Amino acid sequence: MFQATRRRLALWYTLVTAVLLLLFASGVYFYVRQTLVERIDDTLKHVVEVVNRSLVVQGLDQAEYGLNVSASFRDNDASVDDDHIDLEWFSAEGRLLWSTMGNNSPLSLASQSKTETVSFSGDRQLRQVTKRIQEGGMVLGYLRVSHPWFEVTKPIQQLAWDLSLGLTILVSSAAAIGWFLSGLAMEPIAESYQSLKQFTADASHELRNPIAVIQTNVQQALEYPEADPQQQRQQLQVIERLTQRLGNLVNDLLFLARSDSGTLGRTWQTIPLDALLIEVIEEQRLTAEQRGIFLSLRIESRGEELEEDFTVQGDWDQLARLFTNLITNAFDHSRPREQTEPSVALTLEHCTADHGALRPRQSGLQVTVADNGVGIDPEQIPHLFDRFFRADPSRSPNQGVGLGLAIVAAIVQHHQGKISVTSSPQGSQFRVQLPSAAPLG
């Protein structure tokens, strides 16, 4: 499918380029041709004017009058021969009297209704100008000046050959470049398609298992209606847990879909980030105690802080979900410790404007969520925020479906922030930077 699309893109690119180049080459061809023709016509007209001034007329006051041909063309024969220009003199009746050409075409008096005409003559392909010469209202004869047409056709043919060769080379190059560029254009589409296929497969897998278990429990309950009530209660509890799990998965998928489409709600307000973190920790404290994890929060101040120094612009529910997911992820990778040393530690502090989300005269706030687990493999860090990605289960057997960190990344991006991860065998640290609502002091 992608190869066919790539071929179509390359073909369209080549066709459009070929049409544009053909139009350009045609314009150049006709412009040069017209320029050469105009130059020859100007040369012929100039020769006509020069020869006309050198004509010697005699006997106008006598019965016999006319042009002294030998005197008139005595000095023009050699000069016009150097320029490949031929001269012809015809009488008033159209009879040839003098010529520099060996093979002459007859003069049609019927075509001399105008003072000047431009035409081709014979097999020699001549560009000609004919002028009627008059003196005192009397027609003395006709002067015809000819120029070889090959001085136009020869350079024009060479130009046409050069343009054809250049056009062939350029179109071939455009085809190769089009194939290359279409491949580059198809790469992100292919990657998106592959990601969509993987996402669909992972989502189907996560949905299929709970649905299969629910269906098995329902079928068993229907098949044995007289079963022990305690057993039926356990089956219903299993169905309830799985239904809740499916509901959470669907909500997560819906959240990510809205984030991708840009329809995520933007009901922002000024939020005290320290109060929000305290609330999140209070909600997670019972879970931490049940798992034997010491959860702590440290707020680092710069001195005498004002109340709004730890405020951000954002959505309370989304930010609470962001840090809840990070804390839950830290729980899954932490090891129980003594109460004197935190297993999961949160730190809230000011940070410098080291990313594009921060505007001039605006500070930033950084929240670090650190755990004391065994760390993350370096090759897995770039994929942590991919949907349905889960690290080595042997290191963290309590992992979810792999959407928590993807939601974290979407919320951070929605709030124009930045998230980064560092890891070592002693644990991992997730750092979230958000623009502060308070300007720099």
C-alpha cells in the first residue's frame, strides 16, 4: 500500500515538474526564435534604407527616365556579400534587371500592394523584404533584399536540441528526487500506521483478557445457578474488578484520543502546586503504607517566598492525575525501606528557563519523583512514554497496562511543560518542569 502511494506521489511530482519545465523551455524557445527573426528583419530594413539612399536616378526631365543600375549598385555588391545578404532590382513591370543571386524567384506585382512585405522565397529559404521605389510620383522599380533563413533555423535547431536534452536530464533528475522525497514523506506515515497497528493490537489484547474472564464467570454462574452463594459472590467480585479495570482502560484511551485530537479541555486556573502535591500524597499515603513504602515531599524555597511563588496555570484534575500516575509508577518500581529513608521522594523547587515553554521574565517549577528501585535499562528510557509500553516485568511485576506514563506525557505537553528521566541501579528520577504563574522577581 505504501509503495503504491509512494509511486503515485513520485509520478505526480515528476509530471508537475515536467509540465513546468516544458512550459519554461517552450517560452525560451519561442522567445529566442522571435528575437532572431526580429534581428534579421531589422537588418534587412536597414539595408533597404541604405541602398535606397545610394540609388542614382537619371533622366527625370526627359522622355526616358529611370535608375542608373550600374551606378546605383556598384558599391553594394561586395559589402552585402560579406553579410550573406542578396540584392535584387526589378523594373516597374516586375522584370529582373540586376541581382547578386544566382537563382532568382520571380516578383509578383500583385503582392506589392504594401510598401514592404516579408516572405520566404524558393527552396533556399530566404527572409525577404521588398520595397517599391518611387520618385516624383513615378515608380522606378522594386528593390528586394534577401537574407538566408538558415541563420535562424540553425541556432534554433541547436537550441531545441539543447533544451530537449536538458529537459530530459531535469525530468529524470526530478523523477529520482521525487522518488526520494516521497520516500521521506511516507516514512512518518508508515511509522504512524505501524504505531496505530501496534496500538490497536495492544488495546485489543488488554480488552480481550478481561472480557474473556468476565464471559467465563458469567457462563459459569448461568450454568450452575444453584452454586454456593459464597462462590457466586466471589465471581461477582471478579466481574466487578474487571469491569472497573475495563472502565479505567477506556477512560485512559479516551483521554489520549482527546489529547491527540486537540479537544482536551482547557479550563485553566491558578493552582498552588505545593497544595496540590500535598493533596496527592495524602491520597496515596494509605497505598504506600500497605505496600511498606515511605512516601515523602520536600519543598525547597529560595528564602522569603510569597504565596504565589509555587503557583502554575493549569487544570487541577489533570495535574493531580499526572503526579498520581508518577507516584503509582514509582510504587511499582520501589523497594520497601525503613521509615527513616524514603522509598519514593517528591521534591518541589524552582528551576531556570531551560525549555521553550517558558516565556521571557517567567520562572519555572520543577517536581522530581524519585524511587529507590533497580533502575531502568538505558535502551528502554526513550520508549517509556509510548502507549502500552512496559519495562521488564521481572524488575517491576506490578505494572499496569502501560498507559500511565503516556497520559503523563500528554498532560505535560498540554501544560506546555517538559518531562525528563534519569536512571541508575539505585533508582529512577522523573523531572517535570512547568511554567510558573509568577514572574521573575
